Amino acid sequence: MAEYALGRVRYGIPEDLIDAVKERRVIPFLGAGFSATVGLPDWGQLLQRLCAEIDTGGLTFKEISDFAHDDYLQIAEYLFIKSDRRIGPLRHVIEQGFNQNSISPILSGAHVELVNLGAPQIYTTNYDDLIESTYRDLGLPFSVVALPKDVASVNDSRTQIIKYHGDLRHESTLVLTESAYYKRLDFESPMDLKFRSDLLGRSVLYMGYSFRDINIRLIWFKLMQMTQDIPAADRRHSYIVRLTPNPVLDELYQDVGLRAIVLDPQSRIAVKDHPLLLGDFLGELASLAGHSDGIPGTHNPLFVSSQLLAAVEAAMGAGSTRGSSGKPIHPFGGPTQYGPISRLLRRTLPAALQEKAKSIFLEGLPFLSRITQSDLPGFAAKLTKFGPDSRITSYFVRILRGGQMGSHILRREWVAFGELPWDIIWGAPLSEVDLKWLIEAAKVELRWTDDGNADDDIAYLADILKRVVAGSLRPAPEVDFADELVGDVNDLLGHICNVYPSVASYTPELQGAPSLEVVLAEISQRKAQVSPSRVRPYGTEVDFDDVVLLWDGEAESVVADDDRVKVVDD
């Protein structure tokens, strides 16, 4: 049982369900609750609208509902009769409701994560075209199965979207009323025969159903009766996803071979947030089944969803600590191969989510303490898509100069990777704060170097300072005393060159990565000459004007917070 807490709750996903998704042996079967994630009206709302448009015999919707004991099928049947047994008025109300309330399905985490499952067939009793729209907007092929001829001519190489209760484009296929539903219980239509065939060796994952929906337990019971001749080994476990616990329904479903997955087992989540739980669940299921291999059965990476972006925001909020200035000084996350940040870097970004993802990505950079090697291609792609931006430049300057925890590992990986968009990285100006911190960090390194020590930070600082002097890394236009600050940079470079002559002849590639082999070799020679007695013990504080250096023997990272610069252990 895989346990997780992607967004709002923690619960378990059965391992055999994860395996079935990997093997493309899961059939999602979707009810009205799935469409509720994008704000579509439910059956009750649609039927209430229909009451306002037809002659109901003088009865209000509440009265009809009371007389029918809140049975939506019976209410629909009554309104069908009062409409002279014409399906058109009900169909018209449904279309109006969809057109007035729907949003882009790409903004629905549940719909995008459904695509990420890579299921070869998706069954739905809904009449909307949100699933088709999701595939269309993401540029993936699909086939709609709504008519008998579609069953015969379906393309097995595409995802099949089976409209089990009909399609609004084909009025004769619609199952909207009680009488139409009972006719379908014979299970002899081409759609039913297809479902029975598709069931062989597969699991069904029912989502978006509640006790007030069409009786899924009855449908499932009849299907199991008709498939008794299928060997038990070929009948995989099937599941129904529900929002809140119901021990009676759990027992009933279990009795006919359906296992319940409860998304809010402690009933702690507000009702208004319930639609989000389905996206949480599907997001984690898709991630566990897909990992870095992408959508099962395809060559496509998983897609970024609004659910994933919310998880990244939550992780950033939970993982930061702040200094006296309010700026984050302890980056969130650390190396996390399949965490929210890693998933964001690895996945394809739909155009509809680009602005939201850009904002989250750039705001989250200060929290990012590690990026795994396997994440670097995705990281480079996101930098290219979102930059140039001052937040990108600031992040790289701080890591390269040794200003964040994990900086030494990161900068080695960046240079070794060789495919980062350095023109983007250097493409935005430095803020006044970044420039001042850069100068103070260089002062700390020089004072420590003057004391007879050596480390690699000063080489990367020299590279950045040379870019400032050359004008490729420039102060922002609003920076006060920019000329004076650049003058300080020149003085610092002169001091560094006195200690390391190779810096004087070093010329950085202004739109490229640091190339410091000669300088680093000179620093290594100096390191070899440093007496161990000169290395200060952990916790020693050394005053350099208004800068305090907290020295930890082997550490070389500087974390600056206004007028305080700390060296912390990597």
C-alpha cells in the first residue's frame, strides 16, 4: 500500500492498482462527480433548470423531488413525460448548463492527471466532452465511441473514450431517464458487449459516483454474473473511489468484488474542497505508475497539472525558514527524486498553465537546495521557457558564489551538465541587494584568504565580478550608486588578482558557463600549502567590519542575511 500526502490528506493506494496502471490494465469509469471538478452543474441543478422551462403540472422542483424521494432518474422520467416524451428539452438544458459553467479542462487537475494514467479505454456516463477536450488541448490522439458503428471501427492505437450513456451529438444514444436506464440493464447493447470484452484481465476504477448516482453496485453485480465463466486469475481487483467513509457501502461493494478507496477517511476536508481530492489521488497514482518513464504506453512525459502546481506551492510553504530580514535562508526540499519540485521539472507544461507555473517556479527558486542529475534536462527546459528573469539570475549568482546550502554540489553539476541556457541565466540585471551581497561575500573570502586559507568560492566570485565589470552582468537601472558599487567590484578583483595571478588573465565567456580550470588549479596548489593549524574550529566567529563569518572547518557555503554572512556546512 503506497501512502502519500500530495495535497490535503494522507491515505493509501493499493500496490496492485499502481501495477495495473503501469501495465495499462485499468479502465477508468467516470460519473458526474468527475465533471464537478470544473464546475459543471450536477443532475439536481440541471433538472431544476428544466422545471423552469416546461409545464410541470403546477408542481415546483422541490415538490417533484419530494414525491420522487429525491430519485433523479424518476424526476427525469417525470419531466420527460411532461415534455411530451421528447428528449430535446432535457438535452437543451444540459447543453446550456455545460456552456455556462464549464472552464478549460486543463485547469482541472483531475482531467490532466486522468490523461497521465495512459489508460487505453476511458468509460464515462457523463454527457460533456471534457475528456475529449483535455486530450485535444494536450495534443494527444483519441477516439470517441458513442454509436454501434464506433464499436466496430474503433482504433486500438488511440485512447478510446466510451460514452456509455450516450453523447449529446447523438440524441438517440442518450440514457437520461428511468425507462432508458432500465432498458440498458439488459446489457445486450454493443456498448455493453464491448465493456464485457474490455473487462477481461483488467481492473475498473470507478470515480465520481456517490450513493445518489445511478446504481453502480447493480451494474457491477450484473456484469460479474455475466463474466462468471472468466477464470478467477483473469479477474483483477476493481475499485470505487469515494470521498468520505461509509461502512455500509464499503461492505456492499466488497461483497460484489469492488474495493473502496476513501479519499477523506477522517472526514476532515471541507465539502467545497472535495473535488480537489480526486485530482490529488489521480496525481499521485499517475506519478507512482509513471515516474520518469512518462505516460504508460507512450513516449510522452507526464503533463503538469494544476494539482501538481498546488502541491509545489504547499511544499515551498511548509519547507522554508526565514532570517531576520524575512528572506528564506534554509532552502526547502533537499534532493527528492519524486517530490513535487522534481515532478514539475520532469513534466510537460500545457500552455494554459504556463503563467501559473512560471510564477511558482521563479518564486520557488530560493527554496531549491538540490536538483538531481536526472532533473537537470527538465530544469534547463524550464529556465529557457521562463527566462530571462532577475530571479533566475539572482538564484544562480547566489549558488555560484557559495551563497546557499548545497551550492558546491549544485555548481559542479551545472558546469558538468553543459546544457544549461547560460544566455538566459545571465540575461537579467542584478538587484542592489544581490550586488551588495556579492561584494560582501567577496570581502569575506578575501579576508579569509589573506589569513592564509584557500577555497574554490573565490574563483566563482571572480568569474561573477568579471562579468559585472564587463557589463554582461549589469546592475538594474534603479540601483542607486551603481557606478560606486562597480568601482568596489574593480577594487576586489584587483585584490584577488594579487593572490591568484591566473584571475588576471581569465576572461569569462559572457554568455556561457564559468570555465575556471586554470584558476581552480592554482587554488588547489594553495590549499595544499595551508597548514591544518590555520583552519578554525567549528563555531568560530571572525569580525570583518559589519560582516560576521561563522566558520565550520570543512564548509565553504555562505548564506547572507542583510548585514550577516554565515558559512554553513554542506
